[in-house]
Amino acid sequence: MHFKVIVGEQVYAVEVPDALLGEAQEFHARLDRDMDRGWQMSRAFVAQPDRLQRCQIVADKLLTGLMQGNEATAMLMASYIALRMPGAIGVDIDTEGEMQNTEVLYA
């Protein structure tokens, strides 16, 4: 699966092997458990992030993976978003400090 990541003017393509979508379930469940405790999203603490907010949080982690050259992290985060937001083909990550402005992209 091709997952598009837009960061400002830069566009990245994250290749997510189809097998990873099934194999990463425990990792994704661990991410959900971490977010179940609430999450600091930019200036606001969100006690119970909804599905979109969770994907915005994960998109921030995806960006970190890309910036650090960590392909495995980028693939895991992209697969989380793809599975939680059916039909998603990518994300447009806000870099102005407002995580809630990150958008999920659809075809």
C-alpha cells in the first residue's frame, strides 16, 4: 500500500507491506492503550481521544519517524492510520504547532 504524507511543501511516500497491516495488530493495540490514558495534543490535553484525534497523534509519530529516517516506525504509524480510517490514502501533517489541524486524506 502506498501511503502519502504531506509535510508543508514536501511529499513523502511510505510503502506499507500488506502483510504488515495484519502483523502489527498488537503494536496498534498498544498505541491505543497508551492513548486511552489521554494525550497532550499541542496546547490541549484530550482525556479521551476519538478515532480522528488518535490518527492525528499517530501522524505526529509518523512525522518523527520520517524525520529520523526510521522507516519501520513510519510504516507502523501509516498502517495504524490506514486501518483506523478506512479509505485513507495519506495525511497532511500540520507543522505549525496545532496537531488537531492534521488532516487525513482520502481518494
